[in-house]
Amino acid sequence: MMMMNSRSCICVSAMKPSCRLLISFRRSSLFGFSPPSSGKLLTNSSKLQCRKIESRSIRSGIRCRRIALDRKAFCDSDSISWGGGGSSVLRGRGSRGSRGRGVLVVPRVASDFRNHSNSSLDSHVNDNKSFESLFVKPLVFKEVGKTEEIPKWESGKGREDAKFGNVDVRSETEESEAEKEAWKLLRGAVVNYCGFPVGTVAANDPGEKQTLNYDQVFIRDFVPSAYAFLLDGEGEIVRNFLLHTLQLQSWEKTVDCHSPGPGLMPASFKVKSVPLEGNDGSFEEILDADFGESAIGRVSPVDSGLWWIILLRAYGKLTGDYALQERIDVQTGIKLILKLCLADGFDMFPTLLVTDGSCMIDRRMGIHGHPLEIQALFYSALRCSREMLIVNDVTKNLVAAVNNRLSALSFHIREYYWVDIKKINEIYRYKTEEYSADATNKFNIYPEQIPTWLVDWIPNKGGYFIGNLQPAHMDFRFFTLGNLWAVISSLGNQEQNEGVMALIEEKWDDLVANMPLKICFPALEVEEWRIITGSDPKNTPWSYHNGGSWPCLLWQFTLACIKMGKLELAKKAVAVAEKRLKEDDWPEYYDTRSGRFVGKQSRLYQTWTIAGFLASKKLIEQPEKASLLFWQEDYQLLETCVCGLTKSSGRKNNKCSRFTPPIS
């Protein structure tokens, strides 16, 4: 990581003694001027008296300075720790406490970007097709004690009985013992930065001596926590998380002399307290991010940026705070992520090409190439971006690129990833070595690749999207997360979405059994396990990512069920989980084919297990809010699509072959 000099000033207005400002800036001319080196501030209002404090160089532009000064002079609240301890943790459900007006910098990343013209900023992004890169390192002016208003609402109170689809849902205000404990644990896992909540740790197991990286805030792990908080009427922690991770995106990232694109989001971050020079007890809090340089296998988290975009949309939908999406720094963050995903390359397919371990399955499991999980999240993020991007002359090329990729990606997945008994029989009769633009077996799949377990396992009704597709290779394993997000985002068509849910219901004993849900099915065993996983001792058959049961998938299953009008199926799965999770101390995953045993290396009090359960309960209580979080088929996109098939036909102005108008 490159080291960057930074300088901070504590400023007290001479005209308004009660107003305390802490201004932090870099040596940057982003707004047309460079910060003065003498410690004086440019201002047209009151005259400010500043005392400059030198600090050691750190790599992050996000930090919180706490100075050992007179508390009475600089702080109006005791809610902020002034000692030299680590990051504080918010505890107790519903207890927010008072907001300290202490000497804090960027407690909620209240960037002033929105108040500046976006012409100079956007001119560097999406210029023609290249979407030029831009680092976002905002100059922050934070008036401590004055916070932005975040829309709030009461969850589950005063709400009439709701009717969703064909299912009547009655308001449920009585919480079970499992829910009460889960909320207590979730709030106990909240991490504070500069006195404000910014995320939740991955696990908070009191019996585990080695924390490894489970004490960090992971992007993908926080998503179910965010949904639980949002559905419970709390948006502050999600807003803070989105803005802080956005600033981490702008870090200069280097691994072995190579730097990835500036749009890469971190896999995780941790709040650290760093003492300042001298013996006066001064220290600062910094966010230490991991972009994959410390991860097992050194794999960059491809899904982090996709989850960030999905969560950004969900935050706006559930809070009504759409102003966050419109901020220039947020718009730029979206564009930088899209720049990485839409970059031109050698690939002939619209799917994203990734390495093994670049998503939730973060160990070697044979998913390198074009795994379904990444494609489904990619499609969801594209649909989110299409809704949130501000369309103007600068962004119109980017929006067009998003529309084109959405169309091509949905066609590719629906046409080539979908299998049911009819499709498998078709593959069984494939001819190989076809050299033609009109070949039926376009990927030269050998019929012998059809595994023996699939022949008897595939039901007569229903189907699913396979795990991966490459030339001469189809991964026929069922991957739950990818299939669920294909349903949630309408990556599949209506018939395919219904087929996925029908298959899960038909194969309940294989995919749910004693604990929802299998991360993939079936497990790799014997020689397949040895060759594909490299004899990974953690991914033994029916354990961890190799066929383990992961309760954190429950909220996504619930969301898919509500969309497809199968609320009772979601309730059934939640009931199965609720019987065991509290008793088993909320484990990360379960082992064995039927999910009977707690995982052999499973962490207890795993946060996304807890949050996934709570989010599922909230979605069942409020299915009308679930409708804000999924997508229906975009017929306008299909109608205006000009895909390769219609082009090759030689006819002009044809609608996409997939387009079937909705039944009125």
C-alpha cells in the first residue's frame, strides 16, 4: 500500500463558540484549490482559530482523531470513549444513546460532494466507452453535533393486516425467545467507528481464542445484517456502512507490484486504534481494509462491489432516502464498479470471468470460470445500477452499455445454463465437434459429462440453473445462492423461476432436511474431492462449502418464496431453522448430507446466521416490503433488445426472440 501524508486541524469558531468543527483534508486540488500548508483555512464566514496537529502517515483517508484534551471544553457527551481502548461496540436492542459532540472526524462520512458541481467530476467518467477511472477522496467538512436527517419509520406497529399474493399475513408483534436472543446478539456484534455504527463483525464467539479475521466487517456478511436492520426501521448503520466502504474503494491497492482497478471494493475492514506520537494519550481510529491481499489464496472479492450496489438500492427502497444515491461520490462509486465489470476483454460471452474463491465460496471448489453465483449477482447489480444512475450526456453511454449487457446476460443464462429433464435428454443426444455458426451443441459438451446422480435426481417437473458453463464443460451441481438470485432478480423467466422453486420443494430432503439450506448439491467425493479441491481438509464431503448447510441463505430463500407466492414454504424453512439455531448457539454451517451435525470447524454466534434468521422473520411479517427488494421481468428491456440471433437472421427491427408480452 502506498503511504499518503495527511494533516488535520481542530478548529473552534471565534464567533460561535458552541460550534466545533474538525476539518480533515489531503493535499488535493479536487475542488480547484490546494489546502494551505500553514494550517489556515479558507472561509468566507467566521474567523477560525486552528491548532495544527501533525500525525504519522497512514494509508487510509478515513480516520478518527481523538485527542487527550479537556473533555469539558471539547465534548458535550460521555457517550464517547476517550481512553486508548479499541473500537466500541453498540449493545442492547433499541439503545442508541446520545450522539457525542466530541472531536471526531468523518464519523458518518458526511461528504460535501453533493454541494459541488458534478460537471468536472463526471467528465472523467464514462467518456465514450472507456469510462475513465477516478479516485474519490472527498474533502470532508463535518460539523460535530449536527447530523443529517435519515428517514425513520416504525416497523410492525400500527400496521393493518396485510395481504400479499394469495396469502393473508397478520401482524405479529410477539417475538419468540429465539428472536429476542438473536436481536441481542446482532446488536452486540455492531462495530462502532468514531462513535457511530458502521457494520457487524463476522462472528462473536466467546469460546474461540483465535479470532483470525472473524472480528472484521465483511461486505457480503453484513448484507443480511443490513436487511434485518432496515426491515426493523433502522437505516443509520446501513448508511454509514455504505459511505465508509465507498471511501475505502478509493484506496490505492497493490499486491506484488500489481494494482487492480480503482473500483474494487474490499472484502472486509477492521477498526483499529493507533496511538499518536508522544505520551499524551492521544490516538486515532483507522479503518484497515483487506482487498484480498491477506485472504486465503489472495483472491480479490469480485462479489463485494456487486453486493454494495444491491444494498445501496435496498437502502433507498426501504428508507426513502434516495438522496444518498444521487450524491456525486456515490454515483462515481457505482460507475467505478461498473467500469471493472463492463471492461472489454477477450471473452466471447457476456458472463463475468472470475477465479476460484472470488465469492461466498471462497476456497477452491472448482467454480472458476463463469460461476452462476457471480452472474446472478452481476445481473442484479446491473438492474440496480440502471435504476440508480443519473442519466445525462455524460452517463448515457454507460447506461446503454448496462442495457446491452443486461439483455445479453439474461439470454445467455436462460438459454445455456437452464436444465430440466427435457434439456438433459437433449444434451444426452448431442452431436459433438460441430463446426458451424448454427451448431446445436455450441459449447461442444460431451454427453458423457452428464453425471449418473443427475439422471435419477432431476424431477419430471421443475429444473434449475447449472453452476458453471465453459467450452466442453458444464458443472451440473445445484448452487443455491445463484439459483435464488436468478429468481429474485428475474434473471430467469417466469417458467424457469417457477421451476427452481418447484425443484427445491420436490427435493426438500436433499436441499433443506434438518437445516436450510445446502450451499451446493451434491458434494464432491473421493477422487472428485481430491482433484477439484486439492484435498482441502475443510471442504470434506458434506461439510463447509462442499455440500454444507448454511442458515445464512435463509433470508434469500424467503425473499424468493415471497416473490413466487410461496410464503408458506418460507415459513416452513424458518420453522426448521428456529428449532435448532438458538439451541446450537447460532453456528456458521452444518455438516452431513441432511445437516444434522454442527459443522466440525463452524464458528458459533455467527452474525450472518443470526441476521439471516431475523431478516427472514421480518420479511414474513412484512411481505409488502419484500416486494421492494425483488424485480419482475423487464419487458421494456426485452422489447428493445437487438440480440445476436435477430441480427444473424438478416431481418431488421425484430424484437428479441425471448419477448412474450405479459398476460393482461
